[in-house]
Amino acid sequence: MKYQLKRQININMICYCVPLVIGLCALFGGEYLSFAILLTISIGLIVNEIIRIKKDEKFTFDENGFRIGDTPYRYDSIEKIESNRWRYLVRVRIIVDGKIVYRFDNGYENYKEFVKQLTLHNVEHDLFS
């Protein structure tokens, strides 16, 4: 079965609209500067999200291997899985031939399925600890 590792865009966009809502409340209260600052923050976050959506390559995987964009990889070609933790966030980098080929975090859809495939193919990682 094929899976796609992808960002949770809807949740991010909703969170990025929170400063806009707070800014609108400030605008109704007569705080024009607060509204302008919060509007700028919200627009910046949304534009950044749109840029990331356009820039991210499609990551699909199954039990045989994974594909980043048009480039196929096998699980045994993974040189190293690096991860950094900060509280509940785990940032992961897949390294093949000394290069980082993909970055993601534990908020991506199908994250756990990909980690299961890594475990099944004996790829050394510390993503469940």
C-alpha cells in the first residue's frame, strides 16, 4: 500500500489566522497599530506556508522503498536518520550518500507508518524513544 508523507496544511493555516482574528478584535477596540502588526504577522506566516507548499517535493513510500519527487530510494540506501527533539516535536532528516534528501517532523501525515517501515527494514533510528 502506498502512503504519502505530507504536511498538515489545514491545521497550520487555521493557526496562522489566529493573529488575524486577534488583530480584528484589536481593530474593533480602536487599536490600529496592534491590528497592523498582527495583520503583518498573519500575512507573513500564510505567505511562508504557501511558499513551503510550492517548494516541498512529494514524498511517497511503501514497503519496498520511498520516492522523493521523481527520485526513488530503497530503505537500505539510507545512510543515517538524524532527529532532534524539543518537547513533543521531533524533527527528522533523512541522509543518503552524505546529503540530506528530506526533512520532516512528527506532525506530518503518515509519520508513524513511515517509522514502522524504517523499523521493518532495520534502519537505525530513535524516532519512537
